[in-house]
Amino acid sequence: MSNQYGRAYLLRHGETEWSRDGRHTGLTDLPLTERGERQARAAGPMLADRDISHVFVSPLQRARRTAELAGFSDVQVDDNLVEWDYGVTEGISTLQIREIVGYDWELWSDGVHIDLPESAQVVDPPSPGETVDDVARRASAVVRRIEPHLRDGQDVLIVAHGHLLRVLTAMWLELAPVDGSRFVLETATVSTLAFERERHVIAGWNVRED
């Protein structure tokens, strides 16, 4: 890897009640669980020796609290880093949705603009929801924001959400947004986006302190 460029470290927030249970957690502003707070603290040492010049954080409390517990108080909130707006599927697990609709529904391919019975809607009234391309437009804006810092040799940290960070990674690699589905990302893990010469690459993925 060239030392000319900086790196972008991605930190997914720690566990929440819904992430623990596999429920889609988009704009619902849930706190971390006790385990999620421990996870966030454990992520701190993995980043402590990095010379991070800018910290960009989702406005949702689970991301802001994760940044704080990991040792980062001087942060810049970026609304583009909020999680995918899951619309009527908010608060419902994939398995539950499949039982309701009667087919193998999948977020990345089928999206959230689907008809569900009113009894299945957790958010009342439900938000409109986003397509994967909507999420990609926000993620691309974040890439445009951080890339000048990286090209200037500065490291940055992004603290946000699983699906958003997966789409952001696809945008960094100049892939289709749906290719974010291929990057498994667990709570409170650190991943690294970097350059190899001029090429955008992944230098580390889904790392958690043992």
C-alpha cells in the first residue's frame, strides 16, 4: 500500500435490541444494549494508534454513542450516514417478512416498497422507504466528502450502520450498489478502505478485537 494516501476506517455501531434480534433498524433511534456498549469500548483500542483527522458520524444515537465509547468526542454529524430507510419493513426481520409475503423476500433484490398488511407495520405511519439506489446516492456523497482528505494523506473514521456502510463500500470500489450485499458486516467491527496506488481497495474487513 502506498503511504501517499490516507485511509478511511469504518466502524459499525454496537449491538442494539433490534440488531441482536435480526430486525430491520433504519431510522428508529434505538440505544445500544449493555453488550453493544461493551463492544463499542472494545473497538477503541483498534483505532487508538491511528492518526485520525476527521470523524464523521450518523446522527442516530447508536452511532454517536459508539463513537463516544470508542474514544471519539470531536465528531462531525453527517445526515447522509443514516441507515437505510426500511419503510414498512422497519422493525421486522427477514424471516417474518418472508412468512407474511409468502416468498423468499430479500432486501437487496426486492427492496422495501412492498405491500404488507397493516398488522405487520411496526412504524405508524410508515416512512416512505428508500431504494438501494437512494442509499447509494447518499453513500456516494460521503465518498466525495472523504476522498479529498484521503488524497491529502489524512485518515478518517466513519461511524454508521451496517447496510449503509456496505453500500458505501460498494461505491468506494466502483461497484453496483447491490454488490454491498456481498460484504458481511457485524456490529462494532472495524473495516478499512484505502488506496493501492490510484486504485480504491479494501485493506481490512469486519475486524473485531479478540
